[in-house]
Amino acid sequence: MTRLAGHGLDHIFLRVRSRSFSEVRRSWTDSTGPDDAGAAAVVELVDRTGERAGTAFTAVGRPERLARLLGAIVPEDTVRGVTVTRGTGALAGQILSGWGLGPAATWDRMVAETAPSVPDTGAAAVAELDPDRDADEIAALLAEANPGARGPGARDARWYGVLAPSDGPEGAAGVLAAVGSATSVPGGAVHLGSIGTLPAFRGRGYAGALTARMTADGVAERGLVTLGLYDDNAAARRVYERLGFVVVHEVETWEPV
């Protein structure tokens, strides 16, 4: 990947996390310079919207170096989550459990640098949404299709949707069947998130078409698109791989127990 040269605190995935809803409070790294590819780096994030109390940590680098770096950090607030390179927990489990955390999930960070073609969805249309006018509809869809996903609260996110044909009278407006967001982030990338399709409309290729459109626009704008998925989400992985995404960082999350 030609756009993933940053290491330590310049790593693209630390820049991705420092976006939209979050801001960096503190940061740490053991990097010896730009050629230190295995450098450990940690940033502490707070929710600038005030919706989520406490602090969260996200990290990159080799597990053994991350474990040492985490051992030097003293949280100043309640820790609501930690994301680290997979394998770090096996070395730093005692530290993380001391912060009141336990292992929660494993997932993968993926990137794409080439714009995919947008699949034909027949009468359904992929279009940009208005985050103000369509906010309630977006939030309602995500509550059913992807609970826990962030809604249109970030002003710098662009929202896309799939408008499926309506079963109502001819000429009636389409139904919002799927949504997703695309956010331009520091470091020259676009991050995709909050992707969801209503259960009644799954299996029709809408998620693939939606992600393809967001990816194509993101590559045209920044040259690099990122996203994350749980590592056991085989269906989503197949879609993303068809669109040219590859895994570049395997991570694990720890949450309050």
C-alpha cells in the first residue's frame, strides 16, 4: 500500500480515530524515527460531543512494544475502551484488567486505494443524503440495522443511502433501505462507517453498491479509503474484498467488565 508509510503517532489509523466525534487528550510513543516501522504509539481520546463519558485509548505497533508502553500510562479518568494490535492483550492483560477492562472483540482494519465500479442495483439508487433533513430517518434505520453505530452528529461526515423502490402508488418516493457515512480524516484518507441495511432489504446487493459508491468517491477525493469490521463478519468481508479492500491491521478491543 503506497499511502501507509506513517509509523508511530503518524500512523493512518491513529489519525482515523482522531476524527469527527473524538479529540486527542494525550499521546505516547516509543518511536525512534520515521524508519521505526514497529513503533508503538497510543493516543487517549475523549468524546468532543459529550455523549460518551470517560476516555478511550487506541494504539498501533508491535504487541511487545505496546505492552511496555501501556505499562507507563496512568489513566486520569474512567477508561471506556482500549483498542490495540491483536496479541497485545496476552502480554498486557494484567495492565488492562487493572483499568477495569476485559477482552471484548477482535476485528480488522481494511484499506483500498483503487476505485471499484458501482454494481447495478436495478431500480434502487445510491445517493448522497442531507445529514440535517434526513437525520431522523438515518438514525431510525441504524437503530434497526446497526445498533450502536453513530448517527449523523458529525458535521464533517457525508452520508449516503440506497433508495429502494417503494411498494406504494406509482411515483411514490423510494424507501431508505441502507445508509453509510464517509469522513475525510487527517492523513489523507476517507474513513467509512455506520454502514447498515434494513433486514427486509438484505441480500439484494445494496450494501455492496453503497460501499462501492462511497469508496469510489473517497479514492477520487483522497486516494485512500479505510474501514473496520469484526473479524468474524464473513459476509461483510466478502463484499469488501470484492471491492478491493485488504486487511492491514488486526486489532482487539477491551471494554469495561
